[in-house]
Amino acid sequence: MPDLKPIRVFLEVAAQRSFVSAARSLRMTPATVTRTVAQLEADLGQQLLIRTTRQVALTSHGAMVAARYGAVVSDFDRVTEELARATQPHRGRLRINAPMSFGLRIMPRLIESFRLAYPTIELQVSFSDTLLDVMEGAHDLAIRISEPPQDKSTIWRKLCGVPRFAVAAPRLFERFQRPMTPDDLDPELCLAYVHQDGPETWRFRMGQTQRSVTAGRNIASNNGDFLYALVGAGSGIAVLPQFIVLPGLDRREVEVVLPDWTLPQLWLSLHYPSYDALPPLVATFSDFFEAFLRDVDGMDFVTGGRQAVV
């Protein structure tokens, strides 16, 4: 293939329909642009442009070259940009996905801090409470709060545990009996957090004793804030992460149900496609996020500043 520079010059002349305008856009002299296009025509053995006193028009061969080589140059530039992003840890565009409830609480502070440290990295942040497929290529990494993952085809990096509690509004127990053990929980009142159709299983433990409860018979949702709003309205009991329920516990809007029983912590983790090695941009953000969470202020966003008093 001929050198890309003559092709770029020809494509600019074809786009501008003028040697003078192309020269101005390329910051070259009109004479240099004319010589460059003439040499390209000689190399290809075809006339590409028809010159008139008023304008420049493409010949049929010129139109074919513009269409074919235009696509090649665009692909070349795109690949070059992607390679540059992959080899420069402080420059490029990073696509991040986070769960809605957690993301709205932590991402503004996190992104503000990250942008101060890395102002040349462009960020595209989206929110989803579904367990998306990072292998589809729409995201470079995903932040997830979930049970320990079973997926072995992708990469998971655990950052910390996230406590969770079964909570209800005090008004609920004005109408229903307060449960003393998991066996006392009324399935009709257990609101489920689910990613897809189906029940949620709550696994309670006290010492060596374990009990399982199936939730979601009547109401299930994939959004924790929505479930918390239902709980606050007295609609039932939900198991939710501490960062969602702690402010309500402080204000006594809700209370912990079965405080002597514990539930398994969730994982706060980073979820990657199956990279052979983390791209530099992804590694830069991952390391920053982990350091952010180790900071006292950062961890406050996950735990609410302290462990819940139950």
C-alpha cells in the first residue's frame, strides 16, 4: 500500500473539493499538496481528480480510491488509538460499569479523586444492577457487589467484604409478630433482591446453627434502594447491604431483624474480561480504587463510616 501521507492529502482534497482549502487544513502549501496528489496518481497509474478553475472533482477511480482508502485510514487510526490507550496507563478512555445503589453513593467522590490524579484519562461510567457479561466488550471493567462469584471464565478481584442485614420498619411489627428466629419469618413479608426471575435465599447463622429462608414470594427487585423504600413504608423485610441501611438505622426509620443472627458478607469486587494481562488503563484505575477504599474516607462509603450497631 502506498505511504499513508499521500493518501491522507488526497482524501483531504477530495473532502474539501479544493487544493487551497486542503492545504490550509493540512498546514501545507498548495504547491506541496498538488505535487503530493500528482505523485500518488503516478504511483497508482490513474487520474484521481479533475481540476477545473472553480473546483476539484473526483474521477470514477478517484471515488473508488477515496471510498476504499478512506475506510482503511479510519481503521488504521482507530487501531493506532486503541494501541496507544493500551500502552499508556495515564491516557485514553476507560469504560466502567457499577451497580446503581452503590455507584450513586461512591462514584462521584471516587471519580472526582481519580480525575484529580489522572486528568488525561477519559471516563465513561454506566450503571446497572444486573450481572452484565463483561466478555461482550462494552465495558473495560465492572464494579460488582455480589456473593462470591462462580464464574471461572472471567477475572474477579475482591476488594473487601460488605456487611448486610435483614431490616424492617418498626411499624411493620405493629401489624405482624416480631420474629425471634429465622423460622419465624413470614415468607409473605420477605422481599427479595434478585438479578433475574426466581427467589432469593437468606442464610442465617448463629454460632453453629444455620437456617435458610426463601424470600421473594410476593415482591422481588434488582434494586436495593427500591427495596429499602418498600421496607421503610412497612411493606416487609429485606436483606440489604450496610451502606444502604445504615443512615436509616441511625434515624430509627428501620431496625435490624434477628440481630443475634448473621448473614454472609457480600464481595465488593472488580470484574474484568479474561485479559491475559490487565491493560494499563484498567490496572491504573483498579489500583487507585483499591487505595481509595483503604483510605478511611473511602471505606466510609462502603460501611457508612462504622459498623452498624444492632
